[in-house]
Amino acid sequence: MTGNVRSMLVLALLAAPAHAKSPPALRGTHGMVASDNAIASQVGARILADGGDAADAAVATALVLGVVQPFASGIGGGGFAVVWRTDEKKGYALDFREVAPAGASKDMYLDAAGEVIPGASTRGPRAAGVPGEVAGLWALHQAHGRLPWAKVVEPALRLARDGFPAPALLAERARDKQAELAERPALAAVFLPRGEPIAEGATVKRPALAATLAAVAKGGAEAFYRGPVAKKLAAAIKADGGLITADDLAGYATKVRPVVETTWRGQRILSMPPPSSGGAVLIEVLRVLEGDDLDAMGHNSSAYIHRLAEALKHAFADRARVMGDPDFTPVPVDQLIGDAARDRVREAFDPAHTLARDAYGAPNGLPADGGTSHFSVIDRWGNAVALTTTVNTSFGSMYVAGATGVLMNDQMDDFVSKPGVPNAYGLVGRAANAIAPGKRPLSSMTPTIVLKDDKVVLVVGGSGGPTIITGTLQVLLNILAFDMDPLAAVQAPRIHHQWVPEVLLLESEIPMDVVDALKARGHQVKVVDRFNAVQAIEVDGAVMRGASDPSKLGAPAAAP
């Protein structure tokens, strides 16, 4: 088995257990939160019921997710949000992605022979980028929050301090990572009590994190980046051989960016721009598919899956060749989603067969000159937030920064350690995504909002490494092109192709005759269980319908 194929199989097993029974579709009229954890959704819905804005609910939900699902997110990580403000008829993207510390260098994970050192970019303090989550949530709240900051932090603080019943997924991830957790006393003390993985329903307390959240509740982002928390973080990381300094923390800044967007079948699609690749890849594929009669092909038929997979391969090839942090390298988004790219992909399509690897993507690069959670929120006023937050792989870097209780990300692995060498998710890239101080690594997070006549009709996004893009895209297509309700759209089996490795992942519910027909077209097929999780809220007039992916045992919640 090649390294690339092995990476793809690991990816398929990282994201989620096999399908679980889903709760019924949820309806509401006063606001809704759809996250991949029932506790977090309920907290967000309560914030909405208390008069909070979608931004307030987003902050509370994100912070709770970081407490109860630390394998996927937390204040040691970062993320992106796509925001829609209904009164202003304005949408924008909020970038609170981690950045490389000042001491980082493009060859920092290579040995003396120039080869990638296994695990160097995924474990320990040197794998962490400067975290952006607290800054991002603070910025979102300062811009739009209706409730006091301390009130929206309080639910997460209380759960960390007083304890919460271990969700089934946390118990499962603790079992999966038992050997690695056991080697790290700060994590073992919480998730391996008495040397055994935490049992489902057992009370979990995170007192060190609670103290940090208390400081953040009192002092806001200042406490985390320049105040008492920053001092503890910097001292612990320095003592443990990491690169993040007090100056790195003090210099961190969120960025407001214009969304990447298109009009598709009369509806306006707003998604995340670089340094996320998600929005551009999603829109490139949508534009390619817009001229096709998808209904005639049939949902998840071999013809439809082949068409979708071929478009995805082109878009992921473009991603690998030219995408990175737009503050460091020009990213030709307009070219990737424009008419010429659409026409190029459509003209290259062979309905009977897949193509050679080098036939995908634009032939030229730039001219001279990556554990994740997603949730969707909408409030009673029609404001919406699609927010994806991450620590990258499961439990991030597995490094807790001293007495802060902050589990740090391993986002540095989302950079290209060496051109052409795949990262933990099997993704390859080029110099556009090379490591540089202050640079944001390329991401696959795809928070997306769909509008019709300047009113939100869909808020959607997902988790699962590069399969975030394909999962979000397919749920969006299921709703907009195949007229499914959100629950059916989320439950439907999905596929994934990312160009390299040359493997088409198909969920096990795809019929065997479809699998055989795809093999006959030349696809190298691997049948697997669900490999990502998508959360969606559809709005139809005054009625909101929410669905959380059963694969992560989440549930939506409506404001009463």
C-alpha cells in the first residue's frame, strides 16, 4: 500500500464512527443552532432565547464545544466564520486562523537529508501555530453581540469547572488515542482516570481550563493575548521547547475578508476565501455542475458521482498548485471560479472514463512576481453565522500548555513541510503554502451561507479535514438541487475525491452496481464508513429546519 493511499484510509477513519441513528428533523421559528454536540447546541439555543444575537450564540457554542469535545476544537486552535447581517444586507468572512510563530521556518520539519521528520509537525509544542479562537470570538462578539461577554463565556466556564457527562464521542476518542494520551500526564489525568479511558456519562472536569476561561470572561481577548493567560502560555511553551512567544501572542490579529461568492440557480452562495481553500473549491465545482441536468442523472447514480468526482479532481488540483495565505502569495481566486475555469473543466470531462493524473487542474501555477467542529446558527432576526473551528488532528498537538489547561493545535501540519509530500490528510501542495513567520496555513474549512433575495435560506458547513469541502458541497447540492430536507440531505451517503491520492472514497450505503460502474470508468474505489460530519439549517419563510450529522452524535436545538 502506498503512503498516499494509506493517508487517505487514515483520513477516512479519523472523522467519525459508522452511521448512528439520527434524531428527527428539528423545526423552530425563533432561532436555531445545529452543532455536532447536543450540549453545545442547547447552550447556543438558550443564548438565543435570552435575547442573544447569532454572534452571541456562536461564541457560547464554540467555547462549549472546546470544553466538551477537546479532540476537535478549543481555545488552543482557530477557525473561520462566514457572517450574514440581515439589516445591513451584508456578508463577510472572519479569519481567526492560527499563524506560524516568528521563529518558524520553511525547513523546520526536515532532517539533515532534507526529508520530512515523522510526527514533527503534528505532535508537541513545535507543531502549534499561534491560536486565534479567542480573538475571533471576541471580534465577533464586539461587532454584533447583544449580551455581555461574560454571560456568553459563562456556560463553557461552568462546564469546565463543575463538570459535564462525557459524551459518547469523547469516550470513543479517548479509547482510540489511549496509548498517546497515556504518555502525556496533563491529558491522561483528565481523559484516562485511573489509567482507563473516560467512560460515557462519567463526569469530566477541566479545572485548569476553567481558570483560563475565568480570566477570559473577565478580561476578554486582552487576557489571553497580552494579560495573565498570555504570560502563562508563553512561559510554558518556552520551557517545553516550543516556538510561540509572548510577542507572537500579542501580535495576533483577526482579519475580515470579503467572501468568495457566486450566484447558482438564482441563489447567492457565500463561502470562505483563502487562506481557506473551501469556498473556492466548492464554487468552482458548483459552476461546473450548473449546466448539467442533475435530476436526470439521478442522485448518487454512477453518472452523477462520476461527474462530481471529476469536477472535484480539477478543483483540488488547482488548490494544490496555487492556494495559500493571500497576505503572502497572490491567490487567483477569480481565475479559479471564473468562466474560463468552468469551461476548461467541462471541456475536459469524459463521461465514460476518468483521466490521467496530470490532466486535472490548470496547467500553469502562479505568475512570477487541514480535529474540527462546525456549527450553524441563525437568530430570530435572520442574522446567521456559519463557523468552523479546529485544532487540526484529533486532540491537536497533544500538548497542554502548562497550568493553563489549553490544549494546543497542530496546525503547522497544514503547511507544506516539503513540496509534494502529503500531510496527515494526504494533501499535497507547493510553495504557495510553505511555512513562513506570521503566515496562515491553507485550510479546507468551508463555512457557507446561501441567500435568496437577501434572506438566508441555508447555513451549512462541516468537519473532517479535506472532506469538509466535499461533505459541505454534497449537502448543499442535496438541498438546492435535489430538494431534500436538511435531515435527508445530511444522512444521504457521500463521496470524496481530492485528486491526490487517486482514490475515490464511497460510503458503504452506495449500491454495489454504482460502485461497479464507477470502477468501469477507471476509478480506484475504496468503500468506507462515514468520513465527515455536516451541520445544516434550512430556512423556509418563518420556519427553520436543522440537522446535525449522526456520525458525530450531534443534535440541533431550537430557541423556545
